[in-house]
Amino acid sequence: METSHEVRVGDARDLSVERVDLVVTSPPYPMVEMWDDTFSAQDPAIGTALDDGEGDRAFRLMHDVLDGVWARLADVVREGGIVAVNVGDATRSMGEFQQYPNAAEITRRMRAHGFSTLPDILWRKPTNAQNKFMGSGMLPTNAYPTLEHEHILLFRNGGPREFPPSDETRYESAYFWDERNTWFSDAWEIRGRRQTLADGGRDRSGAFPFELPYRLVSMFSVYDDTVLDPFWGTGTTSLAALVAGRNSVGYERDGSLLSAFERAVTDAPALSTGVVSDRLDSQRAFAADHPTDYEADHYDFGVKTRRERRIRLYEVADVARDGRTWHAAYDPV
């Protein structure tokens, strides 16, 4: 098996890709100060609104910028394809303190573009900071909860995706029972494990941890599918797709962020070996402690359901670069 991973430096509003099977992305968050310059560079009216303290207007204009990408996704995501958007709401004082509902606004706009809303996921990111409260602290009534979560919004283009009966690729791409019970919970708590493989520019890119896109890619695509990230950043989605045996395409305005992905790809075989080993060891331990009704076709442990029998994991054997495209080859485990 081989996959291809292409990075295109440019504006995602100019998407020109063939049909994609899955989108996993995390856009700049409107009304979060680290992204003010990025939004203002694309629409100077945003900078004016911010300077004038017009928070609601700036919020709307920022989402207008993102909306150009959501409109393009309606053209490139296949029938039954999934779009996963990681975004956090924002709190800010502009005239008065308030929360800006980024998740709700993106949901409204995606529905307007014809996408169906699926049950979403809350990603909890707890902080141990002693001063994590906001507002008046210990004095009622003007203290505020601290945002310790972000949203993973899930949308589908049309009805459920269809596969041929007993499609081998789909069955090889299945996940284990115990993984399903964790991955398909609507509340995740993921810390930055393995994030060091994609460091460099992380603060500037706001990269999410590898585990997050790896789960989403495994949940909502099959081997050889194509995953798109229109807000590519340091390429964590492409790295997850590469390790998971999927193709990927990414768009990024800032070409300097490519260097972080170049470093991460160098370690992709070792990362892949670790991910596969963890998944197999976890299932082996699960099978030792729980009754299983079937034997896995390719491994020395039992599985809970018939649909897990043909699961086959692959390790990255080699990655070769051709310009802004990386080609990965795999060995079955």
C-alpha cells in the first residue's frame, strides 16, 4: 500500500482538489487575539472593527472569511463524506466581557451550505493554573467559568456513505470494540501526547495534538481515502493521515510552517510503529480481561465482534519526498 500527501501553499478559499472523503481541520479562532492579524490581513475591515471596539462586527466579519472555505467544501466533499472542525469559543472584553460562540456560528453556516449536523464531541483541555478563574474571583456575581474545552463539530455531506457488500478495505480499516467505546464518546480528554514529533511553530500554528486527528481519520475514513485539511498549519492532520494509511491534501497560507512537517515526516516510521504497537497491545490486554467471541484473522488475540475479525494494521516503511508531496509506503503488521 502507498499513499500521497500534498501540501499546497495558498488560500483555502481557492480549493481546487478532486473529491475528498474526509475533512479534518482547525481554523483560526475568531475573536482569539493571536489570530487578529491573520484575519485583518484578509479583510482590513476586521482590523477597523477591532480598533473601534466593535466586537460583534469583527466576529461576523471573521466568520465571513472562514465561510469562503466552508462554501468550497460543499463542492469537494464526496456524498456521505464527513467534515470534522475543531474550534473553540472565545472570551473577550470589547466594551463588555462576553463569550463569542464560534462553534454555534460555524454550525449555522455549515448547515446553510447544505451539510447535515451530526452529534459533536467536546474536547476537554483542563488547566491546573491557580489563577484560571476569570472576572471577580471569589466575589459574586461577576466571576466567570474558565473555558477548558473546545468543540469537534461533525457534519456530513448528504446521506450515509455507501460501500460494496463485504468491502475488504472497509473491514481492514475497522477499529476494535474498546477503541469504539472510547473514540465515539461525546467527551474526550486528550493531552499533547506525541506532539513533540510535530513541534516547531506550534505556538504560532495552534496545532492540535496528534491523537485528535488520528482518531478522527480512523473513525471516519478507510485505507486509501483522501483527507483534506484546508487550514493545514504544521501538518498534524497530514501526519495522522500518513500514519493511518490515508492520502491527504493540505492548504496553508504560511509556507514557513512546512519545516515543522518536514521534521515530523522524518520520524513518521517510528511514530507509526509506536501507534500500531499501542493499539495491538491495548487490544491484547482487553482480550485477556474480557470474553471474546471471535479470533482475529491476522493477530494472536480474540475480538468482541465479527466485524473486527479482518482488522489489519499497517506500519510506515518509508517516506519519499517530491517537492511538496510526500509518498509513504507501508508494511502490514
